[in-house]
Amino acid sequence: MAVTGARRVRRPGRLVAEIVTVVIAGIVAFPLYWMVLSAFKPAGEIQSADPKPWTFAPSLDSFTRVLTVSGFGRYFLNSLVVAVVVVVLSLLLSFLSAVALTRFRFRGRTVALVMILVAQMVPVEALTIPLFFLMRSVGAAVPAFGLNELGSLVLVHLVFSLPFAIWMLRGFVAAVPVELEEAAEIDGASRMRFTWQILFPLVAPGLVAVSVLAFIHAWNDFLFAKTFIISKTENQTLPQAILVFFKPEDTDWGAVMAASTLMTIPVLVFFVLVQRRLVGGLAGAVKG
């Protein structure tokens, strides 16, 4: 009876928490709803002085204008290539770095950890101009990573993704008992085999969380793409393509919303594919 009474006492608080959660979720989801709604609204309803949160005459005209823009497919492919390469390299380098910082003792290890933490505190905007001149210098030696090249975007996004990825995966690697590695060595497994066949699958939830964050950061980037891709229009990414619809006197908001909706689809697909492991990855990151 005492347990039942305790449960009854907690129920009102839980109900309030659920209501607050639903309200917050609604507030967060409303801009997305409005974006998709505006993408399907006819031009007359979008420009109406009395906008309504619904439409009885959905139209695909905005999507047609977006998809018929010259080079839209190329921009989409550029964004996809940059995001995928950044994700793959981030996973590989952050995993190996986390293993080195967790499993090995070497001089400067603590300093490296502190520098990784400090790197996450520097605002992106403060580094944009220095990175511009750096990429210009790098391009003189390695043209593939210079200005106007997709390699410059890959390199910069990788640099910004690695500190957080390493710090997150460090907790996952540290959570794997050392005794497991010792048992694997007794069974004849080399360190390389243990790392890739045993340790790598065990930290998979963390890898998924890292991949999602790296993908979103690279996919939605506008600042670096606008800064580094200056004159080579064929190397522009999807966020830059949306600028076509912004005009000083007559912005095509329907096309802007349609393009934004299309940009959201790959992110949603990626989330659906990894959602099961993503929750465990974020929970493990908090514990770590």
C-alpha cells in the first residue's frame, strides 16, 4: 500500500513533466512544420498578409522551381560528398585517437587532452578569417585542399569535428575493461585485432553519435562554404544554392522553404538509419 501511495504522489509531477515535454517538443517542431507547409503553399498564400497554419490547395510549384535551378543536382552531390567524407574520416581518426589517449601512457598525454578540450571552446566565427588565409597557403602547396576546392571544406570540417569526437569516444573506450584486452591477448589476439574486431564494435553507439553530429555540421554548413568557395560555382554546396532565391526586392520564399525541406530529408534519413544506436551513444557520452 505504501508503494502504491508513493506512486500516486509522484504521478501529478510526472504528468506535469510530460505536458511540459510535449509543449517544448511542439515549440521546437513548429518551425519545421511551417517550413514544410510553406514549401507546399501556393505563392498567393505565402505572400498573404494574413498567413494561416494550413492550406487547402497544396502545390509542388516551389519544388519544381528548386529542382529546375541550373546545377542543383551538382550542389546536392557536393554537399553529400563533403558530409560523407567528413563522417568517415572523423570516425576513423577520432576512434584511433581515443584509443591512443586512453590505452597508452606517453609524455604530453594530459596536455593533449586539455588542448582538445580547449579547441571546443573557440568560436567558429573567430577562426574564419585565419582559416581563409591558411587555406590559401595550403592551396599553394596542395591545390586539392586550397580555396575553391571541396577539399578545403573537408579539411576544415574535419578539424572542427575531431576534438568533440575524440572527447566523446574517449569515454566509450575507457568504459571497456582492460581485462577484456588482457583476455584477448591470452587467446592469441594481437592488439590490432583486438582494436578492430572487439573494441570497435563495443564503442559503436559512440561512433554513431559522432557520425550524426559530424554529418549535420558538414551538411548544414554555410559559413565556411561561402568563405572558401569563392568563384568556382561548380564546387558550391547546397546551402549556397538557396541564395539564388534571395533577391533584394522579391525573395522567393516558397522556393527557399522547398529547398530547405529537401536539405532536411538526407538528415532525417540518416537519423532513421542510426536512431537505435544513437540513443545509446548519447547516453554513454553523458555517463562518460
